[in-house]
Amino acid sequence: MNASDHAKCLCGCDQAVSKGRLFVPGHDRRAAAMLIRMRHGSIAGFLADYGYGRDGKSLKADFLRLQSDRALREHQELEAKSAAIEAELAKGKQDGVTWTTSTPAGKGPRGERTSS
């Protein structure tokens, strides 16, 4: 769904939204709360339906574990990219290739490959 497709808040309040917005400020939470109440009766019911609660799993522990897992995957991906770049640079040195970088006025850093 695209923000430009709607001129009214998606929570159903019929208020106009600013260009590029889907909700009036705060109404995204209102919409989520209404849907949770409709489907699960309450937030406690929503949590219980997914196995969380006093006698169930810990929502916070699962959330922190998920964030930690994501951070670990991102770290591993960055390490793999770094290793690939290092391998490419080492291969280039073996092949007699040198690498230079330059920053033209008004532009960001750019790597240029040159042969020696």
C-alpha cells in the first residue's frame, strides 16, 4: 500500500492525512489497538494467543534474542564482505594492480582501478 493512494487516515477516522502519510499522528497505534481488541479481546489475550504471559514465554526475552540474532547476522555479513574485499585487494596486488581513491569536488569517495 502506498501513502499516495490515500487521502484519509487508515485507522478509519476519516481525517485527512499529510502528503506522504498513511495515518494522522498517533493513529497507527489506535488502529493496531482496535485490531488487537477485535481479534484477541485485549492485549493480554493477544499475547496469550501467541504463548506469552505469566505462565508462558517471555516476550521481552524473545524480542532481545531476535534483536541479538539479527545483529549477529549483520555482523557476520559485514565480516564476509570485508574478507571478500581483502581477498580482492590481495589478488589485485598479485596481478600487479594498484588501487587509488579520489574525491572529486561535490562527489563522494570513488575507487578507481588502475593497472601498473
